[in-house]
Amino acid sequence: MAETGKNTDLAAKYLLDGKLVAIPTETVYGLAANALNPDAVLSVFDAKKRPHFDPLIIHVTDTAMASEYALFNDDRLHLLAQKFWPGPLTLLLPKKDIIPDLVTSGLNRVAVRIPDHALTMQLLQTIKLPLAAPSANPFGYVSPTEPRHVEKQLGDKIAYILDGGVCKVGLESTIVGLEDEKICVYRLGGLAIEDIEKITGTVELRVNHSSNPSAPGQLKSHYAPRKPLYFGDSELLLQKFDSKKCALISFGAIPKSIDTHLIYNLSATGNLNEAAINLFRFLREADESDAEIVICQKLPETGLGRAINDRLTRASVTS
Ligand code: TXA
Ligand code: MG
């Protein structure tokens, strides 16, 4: 099994040897490899059982380092980087030749971000190389927000888990790029659309292209637990599945009339940021519980609520 600790020098040594290291970020844990070493990148795909057509995000220390690997092809993207990096924003930018095609699955853009986590920043500053890192979960499953999630599913495939505690955002980054001169959002995530639009004006949402996606995080079935998950009005769903052992993932005050086998409340006070932090942990716990099915309440479509609803829609059997 993987060693776990906070030793960034040791993590750097493993990465320089072509091995895989799980890294903490503010969004979710990443499964990192030296992005300039195609063999190491290949082992990321193997460990996750991820199809090679699904490209990886590279993680860097600052915009100067980002510019070594990608071109800022629009002032609005540059402004977004200045405003939100380090943070839960990934930019799709024209790639420079130095990035192996394997990283971008042969596409001409590379996904880049600066993670907001002190330990991973220290690691990046030590190693001085871009780290290619998808979320550290088997392909299609829920992303990890704690070291133990990584250990449980991928512990035998990685050299080291850099322990940075619980992720403080809890949802993957929002992916943004330029297409037809428009600022497009390809994946809803930990940076709310409202915050992006304050900088760029109205954006175009291209998150639901389920055939031939430009980001497989757009695939309709993704982020899914193994148990059947139903998403919508939880009171109606609980009535419908009255005869089953249900785990309920709820939000806000829970009506007294609700009495079910297991209840996980994303945020009793109705705070969407708190809900984001709890979401993936609760999905895992519900999946590992003795419930037969998981029912999830739809959240308000504002702020991070939109990204949470997007994940739950993709995770649900009804989508
Ligand atoms: O918050 C995050 O973004 C986390 C942390 C670890 O940084 N990473 C993450 O990676 O969620 P992953 O691989 O699970 O999701 C990245 C998404 C995928 O849907 C992928 O298809 C898309 O980004 N993507 C990556 N490179 C791309 C590219 N060149 N063009 C289009 N989509 C790309
Ligand atoms: Mg992922």
C-alpha cells in the first residue's frame, strides 16, 4: 500500500522517478505524475482505468510557469487567471509542443490550473515540473476529498499519498476556455459561474455535450456511486421507494415528516459551500452503507448549487 505523509521532498523524489503520488488540492485529491514523462503519464491512465481519449489537467505554480506550456489566447482568460488562481479554475489554452500529446489526448489545447493548497504548492516549487493529475479515483467513480478515499481505492497503485487533510472546496475545478471568440464553460465546478461572469460578462455553457464530449466530465453518466441514485424532490422519491432501505442526502432543514433509514444532511443551514465540502464524502458513505438506494434532494440552482446538481444528475440512474 501507499505510504502516507506530509513529506514533499519524498513526494518529489517519487515523481522524479516516474512514480505516482496523490496530491491534495482545494477541490479534490489528484493522482499526479510528471507531465513531461509520457511513461509516468501512461501509468496514471492505467491506475485509473481511464480511457486514453480523456485528457489530463496540468498543475503549475504560477502564470509564468503556465506560459511555458500554454498560450493565453484571450485577455479575458488572462484576467480570470489573475483573479482566481490559485483556485478552483481550469483554463483550456492552446498547448505548446513540450506537453506530450498523451496528456491532452491529441487535442490542441491543454487544461491548466494553479491549485490552492500549501503542501502541493511546496511540492510544485520543489520539483519545478508541471504535474498532470486527474482526480484520484477509478474512472467514473466519485472523486476523493480525503486521503483515506484515495488509499482505499488506489492505495496499491501509488507510491505516496501527500496528506493535506480534507479538501476545502470539495468539488472539481470549473473548466473554462475560448471557442468561437466566446468564453465557454465546459464543466461546472468549485468556482461559481456568477463569479466568472463578473469578470468576463455572460459565458456560454457547453457542459452537456454527451456524445463526443470535449471533456469526458461532461459525459452524462459519471461521478457515480455503485448503488442506484435517484435525484429530485426527495419527499416524492421517498414515497415512491417506500419499500426500500433508503439513504437520503438532503439539504437545509429536514421536514419532520421524513423518517427514513439513513439521513446525511449536506448543510442544515442551507449553505452551498458547506454542501460542496460534504457531497463526495456523503456519496461514498451512502454507497458503503447498508441502504439499497440513495435519494438526493435537488439544491437551489445558484452558486455552487449548480455544480452540485450537475454532479448528482450525472450520478443518477434517471439521467
Ligand atoms: O479540480 C480538479 O480539476 C481536479 C484536481 C485534481 O485538479 N482534477 C480533475 O481532473 O478533476 P479530472 O481528470 O478528473 O477531470 C478533468 C476534466 C476531464 O473531464 C477532462 O476531460 C477535461 O478536464 N480535460 C482535461 N484536459 C482537457 C483538454 N485538453 N480539452 C478538453 N477537456 C479537457
Ligand atoms: Mg475526475
